[in-house]
Amino acid sequence: MSYIEISNLDYGFADPIALRQKGLELADQYRSAQPYPHIVIDDFVTPAVLDACLADFPVAPKPDSDSFNRAQERFKTSYNPDHLTPRVRSFFYALNSRPMLDFLYNITGFKGLLPDPHFVGGGFHQTSQGGHLNVHADFNLHPLLQIERRLNIILYLNRDWRLEYGGALELWDREMKACVKQIEPVFNRCVIFSTDATSYHGHPVPVQHPQGMPRRSIALYYYTATWDGTRRAFTSQFKRRRNTQDRPDWQVRAYELIDDLTPPILSRSLLNLARRLQRPSN
């Protein structure tokens, strides 16, 4: 039996009353976890729903897709749910629903959790053979809604995955001295974790599946209206692991230097120009 039973397989909906009661028994485990609050839940949802996700997984980029191929994030593509099939879209929308927010509150204690209707950075994720995502802390401010990022959910779609295939999620300590936990990205495993300036994570070991299969997942992010404007907004902050060939993210550092040294109006113009120059040509 799955932790969350999906009562309507066509739409991905769980029973709202049952879902609202979930999570309370996991709160202590979540909040005391190291190196920062997190939990791993296997057999998370009814498998048929994830089978549908795999059956409808895009075979090529769609509108609003983002692809990355640089030293920090190699051979990675994300797909916005709004351009997926109706049954997959419905599942994503259910994960943004009020009962789901109640479930997440029960685990985390975060009051006033908000979903992201724009799915900025979220949706389906795929990392192809040889790809990786270096260790980082996530961006902290929603660029459109101006709300604070607090929580990540990752739900894996990889059947029969083994640690030697690479792509394991790594949780690092807040001093970036050691990997505290490795989590294999196996089918129907859900990872929920709090995000802040030092919740370092990634999957830096390249994907090396013997049949060339990509690493696939669902990612969603949740927020609270607690941003006060006195703090500095930042994009993903990549960190170098000791004794590795990880490269600093000079592009982000350049953006931050521009932001620090120039007036706001000029800063926005320079940042927009820099992004246009970085954008690959079609």
C-alpha cells in the first residue's frame, strides 16, 4: 500500500480528508533530521499515477522548457507542467492543492505554505547520460510572486535504479565539509526538505546507466509570504566540494557583483544584457 493512495487515477487526486491527516506521525523525524530538516518516504503514491507520468514524459523540449549544459549543471532539462498531457497536468495541480499543503504543514510546521502556480524551476526534470547537478543552495525568492522559498519535494521516476548508476541525491553539511546522506533516486521515492541559504544538496555524480536511461523526477517548490525585503535575494549558489574538480559559478558571481556595485536601474539593464549574451542561439 502506498503512503498516499490516489483515489482518482484519471486526475491524480487523493482523498482530501485522508490526506489532511497524513504527515503528523512524520513531524519529529523530519524536524530532527540532519544535516537539515528532511524526510524520505518510499512508496509515496499509487504507482499507476507515476506509470502515467512515465508514459507521457516528453521526448523533446516543449514551450517553457529549460535546458542546461554547463559545468555546474550538465545535460539537464526541466518541463513546465502546463505543456504536458491533461492527466499529468492534473496530478501536478493536485500536488499544489490545499489538502497537499495541509499534509506538508503537518510534517514541517511551516504555516501559510503557498504553492507555485507558475512552477518556476519545477515540473518534470530529466538528466541525461553523463549529466549531473553540482551541490548548491536553491534560489530564495520567487521572481514573480516575491515570496520566500521554504520547501522542496522531489518524487523519483526511475525503476530498478542502482547507486552505481550515479545521480544519487546528496545532502551536505552546512559547512560543506562532508556529504551526510546519499539518497538513491528510485521509483516512487519522495524526498521532502527545507530550503535556506545553507541547505546544500545536488546529484554531482554523473548519470551512468548501463542502458543509457536518463534520471527522471518530479520537482515542486513551496513558499511562504515571509519575505521582508531587507534580505538579499540570490539565485542557486553552487559550492565546490573539497578535493574535486568542481568549478566556481563565475556567471552568478558576475551577476551579483553587478547588482552590488551599480544603481538598481542600471543594474537591471546590465543583467538583462548579460543574460541575452549568455542565451544560446537557435
